[in-house]
Amino acid sequence: MNKDINVVINLNRNLTVPFKTTIGQLALQNYDVCADKIVGAKINNQIVDFDYELKKDDQIEFFDINTLDGYKMNQAGLKFVLECAIKDNFSQNIEISYDHSIGNGIHTTILNYDNFTKEDTIKLKKYMDELIASDEKFTKLNIHAKEATIFYQKLNVMEKALNIHNISNNIIVLYKLKNHYNYFYQELPYSTSYLNDFELVFIDKNEIAIVLPTNHTFNLVEYKKYDKITQCFKNDMKLLDSYKLPYICNINKAVSK
């Protein structure tokens, strides 16, 4: 018969819990160990899934959006929710370009869709809020990199296919949310309910920004536009299109040929 085990949470909370207690159960029971909503957890400095079962005495570090890992996980999760929401409500053929992330927002371009408007942005935000409140799980799927590459090639998402093709690992993690699949460099939270508050701002036709809380204040502040930086990015994209290249770093190689 397995005995109870001893865990230390965030170096200052000692608990005795049943064998095979999950990280997710502890996160719900110890939601107050972080200043803001818990986003993820680490054991031995490695991020662990909330389905992870504790089978021995251990130290657990829960973290929120104010850590680098928490900020990146929250950002990646919101990107996936945005992608699911826009495909479910507008068109499955829509693609999204995350152009740059400066200040408290991610400048985003809507592709393969005519005239995405401010009213569309309001509708999109409402659906995202509903999806987050529904507590949908981000399901992790371990698959062969070659299969993932073929999957994205068939969808004609060539940039994602190229990214996975260049990874040295044979096995990669795809995430599933509802009926949508995507690959992220960053771990995602356990489910949508662990995501923090955000705002969507309409910038221009087919351009929006995902506004994130500022560090250490947890508050959403007005999005500041960086028009000159955005224009530089657009100029780079035009240059890439003229060379038919995926990334700006490929230009030197192309010119040297």
C-alpha cells in the first residue's frame, strides 16, 4: 500500500498529500501561492503537466504571468485561442501572422480574409472570452516530426512545416484545442481557464493587437502603436515576397548565389 507523500510548495508551504496526487489538484488547492493566477508548475526546474502524478516527496514551484515562463505560456495560449476563435467564426482558410511583440501587445495581421473590421474584432473577443471560460483543455500529442511536417504541407501551411522540418528531434509535441492543432516552441497552460485577462485592439483593416497585462501590475493598459516599426516590418515582408523567401535571414544566402 502506498503511503502519503510530503511536498513543499514554493519553498514555504509544507503539505502531506495522497500518493498520485496530481499537480493540477494541488494548483486548485493552493491557488494563493502566487500573486496572480497560476499558469504552470516546475519540479527540478522542469515544467511539468498538470496531469503529472506525484509518487515521491518533492518540491513544487508554481508560477504566474510575472515569471518569464508564465508570460510565454500565457502568450502562447492566447495565440492558440485566437486562432481557434477566428477559424470557427470567420473562415477555416484564415491564417494569422504575429508580426512583432513590443510593449504590452502582439501586432497581428489577418491573412486570406477581406476587410477584417472593428466589429469583427469585437465579435472575435467575445468568442475568445467564451472559449476561455469554458475551460477547454490544451491536449498534448506526441507525434513524429515527419508526420507533422506532412500534415502542415497538406494544409499548405509551409512556414510551420519548415519550422518542424528543421527541428532535430524525431518526436515533437502538437497541441490540440477543440478541433484545431498547432505546434508551439513554448509549453502551453493546462487549459484555457488558466489564461490571464487580455484585450483585442483593432488597428487597421486586417490588423489587430493582442494586449497583455503589464508585468507586476496585472492591469491592462492602453495599447501603444509603433507605426514606424510596423512599417519596417511590412517593408521586410514585401522584400521577402519579392525573393519568395520565408525569413529575412535567408536573403543573404539568396543574394550570394
